[in-house]
Amino acid sequence: MGQDAFTQLVDAYYAPLYRFALSLARNSADACDLTQQTFYVWATKGASLRDGSKVKTWLFTTLYREFLRGRRRGTQLTALEDLPPGEDDPPAAETDLALNMDAQLVVEALQDVDEAFRAPLTLFYLEDLPYQEIADMLEVPIGTVMSRLSRGKAQLRAALAKKETAQKIIPFPLSQRKTS
Amino acid sequence: MNTIEAKFILQARRPDGQDDAYPRFAEALEHARRDPSLAAWLAREQAFDAAVAAKLCSVQPPAGLRDAILAGAKLSRPVPFWRRPQVLGLAASVALIVGVATTWPVLRPSMDTERLALGVLAEVDSDAHHTAMPFAQGALRALLNEPTTRLAAGIPFDTEQFTKGGCRSLKIAGRDVLEVCFERGGEFHLYIAKRKDFRGDGEPFFRERGTLASVAWADAQHAYVLVTGDGTSALRNVF
């Protein structure tokens, strides 16, 4: 691949890849490293990909695998059976919760979602990949993706509500306290 | 499908509607059309999803990340030992000496075309080539990328048209040569020289060396060398 084609590839995908990395890694520095590492892997191995229509999926999958590979030992995923169940009849979410909140807080709420649900949930909101490709990437059936999405959304709603409550608590200014 | 099942499916429907073609989503959407309370729930759910998606997509990568990726990837591309300039230079020299020594008596009339091909193979492996990679543009790109184009049939371009088509100028074996790259299933590199600068009968001559395959030939106006890393069969599909 020529330098121009590589530059075009970076321009097309580095922002959504960074957003996905940010949700996984939970901090900007690690997200930058993951995004860079993904394009490094492309620069060294990407030529072996013959189907040009699979580039986007290849990049997202590579980033996810690099994240899993780079996670420190001892920080294993919480077993799915130990996580709270999804809602049988989910309530409609409060749109205002997300609309009125700063993007940074929404991303932080997303980062509070358990890791097992965070990847499918972020890919759902990035709207970049069809379900079959998300399922292939996570190596689970589509039904499992939807199940994890359901549970992830429940956690996201709870995290957003918690952040909204925290925002409403206005600390009392120390300078106005009466002293005896 | 009951309302709970429909909600389970519909909460996975993306706000941009890209999932509506899936039969399960289509069935659940039909259910929502018949059930006003489910439709109202879906509208609120989709509004929430659109709001979260918009917030997530408004997050901008840090300034400098793009440039760091481009610089890092460029520096990090591994150069196998056999593609290092010193090794390449030595290999090209040995190949040239051996080639000249063994074929001189038989192939003397086409010697210069062979030198062009050998020089081209060394050039394709060079750092200069990997830095430049001049991809074809405009009419030349259209011609080279067209699956039915066979280069052996001739390329109706003069030097000026080749230059306008994105070709890079370089010297090989002391002669002016134009270089252009294109993709047709794989990556190809075409080198064009003035016919008068290279002797030989112009008959196609295929060779494989290392991971590279090449064919050299000439018509009335130009001498050509076409190179690919995808093997002789790929070469024959284009040539």
C-alpha cells in the first residue's frame, strides 16, 4: 500500500477507532496507544488482506484483539454469570439524561459498563459495523451480541442516572460557611 | 412475538436504520406499528440511542494523534534483512555480474533491456521506491485499473501523458525511466523507458527473483518492465 493510500486509511478510520479504544481502555493515553498500535499492525500485516471491503472490520477487530492482548494479567473479565441480569421488560430510557450531559460524562458512563458488555455497546453506538461483523469480531453469535447489548444498556442507564445525581449535588462553598 | 421479545430486539436497532433489513428487526418493527404503546417506547429508546451516539461521536481524538500514527507507521515498517540497501546492492551487483557472464554470448542483442529489468527489480525493492510509490492518476489510472486492459497490446501514451498520469522520473542504468504503480487485484509497478535507449527485439521476457516477478518487453515507442510481488500468474493477467 502506498503512502497516499495509507494516509487515506488513517483519515477515514482513526477517529472512530480512537472512540472505540477510549471506551475500552478508559483513558486517552492508552486509547491513543491502542489506535497507533492498530495502524502499526496494519502497516506490517495489512497487505495480506485481499478483500478491500473488510478493511474497517479488520481494523476494529485488530484493535479489540490488541486491547485483550495488552490487558495486564490479573485483570480478568468478570464472569458473565456474576454480573446482574438484563431487564426482562426494559423501561424506555430518559433521553434528557444523555442530551443534557456533557459528552465527556457520557463517555465516562459508558466506561463504567462492565467490559463484557462495553465492546458491543460501543460498537452499537458507533454505528460503523453491521451486526454480523460485530458478532464475528467478538466471536459470539448475533443473539449473544443482542443479549449483551441489552444488559449493557441497562448498566449505561444506571451509570448515566448516577452521574446526573452527582451533577445535581452542588458543594457548599467553604467561604460562605459561618464560623462560630 | 410478544411485546417483551419485540423490545429485546428493538433496543438493538440502530437509530440510523441500518439493521432494518434483518428479518428479526423487520418483524419487531411490524409489531411496533400495531402496538401504539410499544411504538411510543421505541421512539423514546431511539431518541436516547441517537443522543448517546451523537455524544460519543462528538469526542475528538487528541491533536497530534493522526500525525503520530502516520509517522509511527512509516518508521515502524519492518525492513527484512534481504531488503536492506546494502544487501540489495550486493545482490543486484552479484546478479548483474552472473547474468552478464552467463548470458552475454547468447543474449547480447537484448542486453540493455535486461539491464533495465535488473535495475527495475533492484529499484522496486529500494527504500526510495517505498517512499515514492507514485500511483497512477486520471486517464492513465483508468487505463491501468481497467480489468480488460492488457499492457502487451500497447499503451497509447507519450512521455508527457505518462508524466501527467502521475509517473515519477528516475534513472536506471543511466537512462531516463518513468515509474508508475497501480492496483488490479494486487499491486503492480510499471517502468517505461524510451525505446531508442534500449536495444533488443522487444519480445516479452518473464523472470522471477525472490518474491518478485517481472516481464520486460518493448514496442515501437517504449521499453517496459512490469513488476509485482504476486507472482507470474498475476503478471500474466495484466500483461
